[in-house]
Amino acid sequence: MIFLDTSFIVGYKIENDEHHENAKEAMKRISEGIYGRPVISDYIFDEAVTVIFGKSKKLLLGIETGEQLRNSVEILKIDDFLFEETWEIFKRQKNTNFSFTDCTILSLMKKMKIINLATFDEKFKEIKEINVI
């Protein structure tokens, strides 16, 4: 499995994003199944369609992105247990500045034993258990 972060999805969907070309190349490898099936969380779904709509000012692009995600990736839900675990991760961080949503990624990846993460968020490279794509 490979977890897709918001920065990756936005980079892929927004053509004038600084990461667009890299995201397209990575998406080719992901589509080929090199990393297993792609997954996101309900938090990433929310963040991605919101950011894409906000950056593009095109509601239809946000809707299109949402529909594509709903039809092409597994959307994992943050349940009560994961919410509490995420809250603990968020509170315990010392030398990092992960957002709460970033911490949901860490929590889900740990639970699902996912090591691959498609992201342009450099701070994830500090986590030795994660292979940043």
C-alpha cells in the first residue's frame, strides 16, 4: 500500500503547482502498482478537495478530484481509537511541527503497516520508518 498525502494530490491535480511534473511521474509508478494499492484517509479527502477548490477557484475541479478519489483509492476512516492515538502523537511531538492531519497519517500508517508515502511535505523524511515517494 501507499498513502497519498494532500500535497501529492494537489500537486497532481493543479497544473501550475510547483510539484505538478514530479507528481505526474510518481503517479505513473503508483498507477503501475509498484507500491501496492493507494489509500487516503477521510481527513486527506477533506483537505485535498478543499485545497484544490481554494487554489483553483473551480468547484468542478474539487468535485472531479473528489469523485476520482472515491473511485480509485481506498478511503480509510479515522475512528475514535485512531482519533485518540492521533491526539497523543500530536501532543507528544517535540522537534517536529506536524499538523493534526499529518499526525492522522502517521497513526494510520502505523496501524495499517504502510511504509510508502507520496508527499511533497519534507518533514515526513525525518521519520525513518517512512519511505517518502
